[in-house]
Amino acid sequence: MKNDFTFAIIKPNAVKNRYIGQILAMINEAGFRISAMKMVKMTKPQAEAFYDVHKEKPFYNGLVEFMISGPIVALILKNDNAIEEFRTLIGNTDPVKAEEGTIRKIFAASLQMNAVHGSDSPENATIEASFFFSGFERFYS
């Protein structure tokens, strides 16, 4: 199914290392339009709720702690075939396996501290965007 928007997060390590501008530039250069953006610092309950789908996985607690370690930038991005195109732009979750020139290859510190998140399906893009943005703020519909 073709989807014209996706949800993304610039993670705490990338924010701390002052990569926001460079990452946003790569997103713009790839043809995406930023239709919503905000910087927030998630609380532990918020991070636990956002990552609830991973609750039973061994990396869950570390992921939650990482995501509350500093501010993040939440984004709604528009483009034709947005989910697939953004996932190509960001590269493999493991920066060691990511292709040259991808956001994770350039800016990630490790598998967990991989600089960015991108939705993996239209359903998750809607759920994740709704978590961070009210209906008034979501310009993708």
C-alpha cells in the first residue's frame, strides 16, 4: 500500500551530538517535506508506552532508558512512498550493516543509539504520529 507520510524520531544521541540540522538537511534533500516537527523530552511512562510493543524483548529496558536520556525531535514527513523511501534513507538498524551515505551509517553510535527511528508500516506510522501529535498538529491527512 502506497503511503504518503511517515513518522520519524531524531534520537537523544543525535540531538546531543548536534546532528539535528544535518539530518534534517538530508531529509529535505531526499525530497521529504516536514509537515510537523517538535522537540520533546519523553518521561519514562511515555517511553514505556511508546515502546510497549517491545516490552517482552531483552532490549526494552535499555531502549526506554536511552530514549529518556535527553530530548528527541519527532517528525511527520511527507513524500511519495514515504515509509519505504525514509527507511532506505536511514539505512539498517545496525549502523555497521547500513549502506554508505545513510543517516544511520553517518550519525549512529551503535545498534541501540542508531540516531533515528522510522515507522515500518502505514499502521505504525499513524499510531506513532498520533502518540506525539494531536489531530490539530497532524498535517498529513
